[in-house]
Amino acid sequence: MRNAMLLFLLLIGLSSCRNNKATKGAPPELDSQELSSRNEEGIRMIPIKTSVGEFKVWTKKMGDNPTKKVLLLHGGPGATHEYFKIFDEYFPEANIEYYYYDQLESAHSDQPNNKALWTVDRYVDEVEQVRQALGLNKDNFYLLGSSWGGLLAMEYALKHQENLKGLIVSNMMASIPAYITYANKVLAPQLDPSILQEIRALEAAEDYANPRYTELIHTHYYPKHVLRLPLDEWPEDVNKSMSNINQDLYVTMQGPSEFGVVGDAKLKDWDITSELSKITVPTLTIGGEYDTMDPTHMAWIATEVQNGQYLHCPNGSHFAMHDDAENYFRGVLDFIKRVDRGNKKE
């Protein structure tokens, strides 16, 4: 998920991304159906204390199980929970309790629009406050993070793994510099040379808002590495999550480029590879064969943590839960079942 998603919507015929206004309630841009969903059963607006005041984040409980409870951390930063709704097709049947959750500054939660709050440590603290409010603990708490959510999940484990029963890192590397290298040296050269040359020229000019840049990326890159379907066949929930993305937050943290992280983006130098061995909780890492993230690196993470295993999705990309759902959910459900039985590895 990224900055160019703003123009991505032009290609798939959706409305433009929302403006991110300073508000402590539901953003006025949410449609009536989304607003009414706040009254649905299982929804809680959880208060979060920060250095600049108290705000609320949106959560929704699905199912009920005393020993298997999964908190879902969406990507971005600044996307929303909607693309996780495919979990409805798999988790209820497996009798797993799970929680949708929009992080602070994301569409269904408060949006104070304060860059002082846009740090990894602050978001880790937010996840811990959500955990406490939901009553999750080491006897039942599985944390599943996708993309940026995977980064956040690893950071949470390094600080609070005593609260975890299991950790699932979906489609995320442990080093942004390594991701930048992979994007530039492996993914970019797979593009047609003339297409890559035009993309590089636009990036060199920092012309990321140019509609041509977006057209090139979404025509030649996204259907290969983000979600392996034609753009007009992408699931509605994925499109909605993208259309709701907080552009200011995303660009501040991740930057505007499609290939890695550039400029003064806050995450540019993030790297916890030397700390992975500190993670002792049972851990599943997930990578897709066609992922924007290096699947070899994600397999390596599983060897660095003390109780890790790797799930490879041979047909999957960055949204492997959508384009390789059979392999993705079989692996996730098997992991949760094994950990619930007390088996850390097969």
C-alpha cells in the first residue's frame, strides 16, 4: 500500500482518497453505510492515551474462543481493516475469535493528524493498550500483522512478547534497507526496460503525482507483485481499504516511491535483523513467490527467531491472503492449531 494509491482509484473507477482532517470522531467522508456500521454488534471504540491527549480507535470482535484470539494489524501505515474481511471465509469455520482494528489515524478511528504520533514506538504502545482493553493475554493472544502491520507485530513482540501466545508476520521483511535493495535489484529489472526507464525518469524528477507514473506502476507492477489479478477484478474490500488510506501518514512514514523508501521517510533506516533472536514466542512468517517483499528474507526470519516456521505461498504476492488464499489460510490455521495444542513446531 502506498502513496500512488490515490491515483490508483482513477484506474479502477472508485472515488478519490479521503482528505485527512483533524477530527476525534468518524471522518465525514465515510459513507452512510460505513457510519451505520459503527453500531454493529462487537464494535468498540477503545480509548488510547498518547503524549498529546486521548483518542479512540475502532475495533470489532468476530467469534468467541477462550484460547484462540487473533488481533489483525493492517498495513500502510494508514490503510484500514477492510482487506482482512476475507478472513470471514476461514476463521469462523475454524472456531477462531478475531478482531478487526483500524489503527489511530486510519479511517474508522480518530484522526488527530498529529505527526508527533507517527512513530513505531507510539504505535506499539497503542497495540498494547488495545490488547489490555480487549482482555487478550499469553493464554489466548495471537498477533497477525500484514505488511506495515507485520513490522508493527515484530516490534510489539520485541517489547511485549510475554503477552503473546503466537506471532504471525505476513508479507513483511525485518529490514527496510534490505527491502529497498530487493525492490531495486530484483523487482525493478523484471519490468520491460522501456517501462522501467520511463518510471525511473519520473522518479528522478520526483514527479510521483504524475498520472503517467501511476498508470505505469499499476499496469505493469501492481498486478504482478501486489495482487495478482487484473485491476478491474480486485476485491471490493481491497479497493475500499486502499481508497480509505491516510496519504499524509503513508508518505511521511514510507515515502512516495514504488521501489523502496526514499527521501526523509521515517521508516527508511528501520532494521531489526540483529534483534530477531530475542523473539521466543512461536512465530510464523509468510511470504509470497511474487511478493513486493523478498520471500527468501521472510523465510530467513523464521530461522532467526527462536521458535519460527515459514509459510510459502507459491501463487501469492503481497496480498497473498487474496491471490493464494488456499495455501495462506491452510498454513495460518495449522499454525494456530499447533500452538493451541502446545506444539511450537511440527
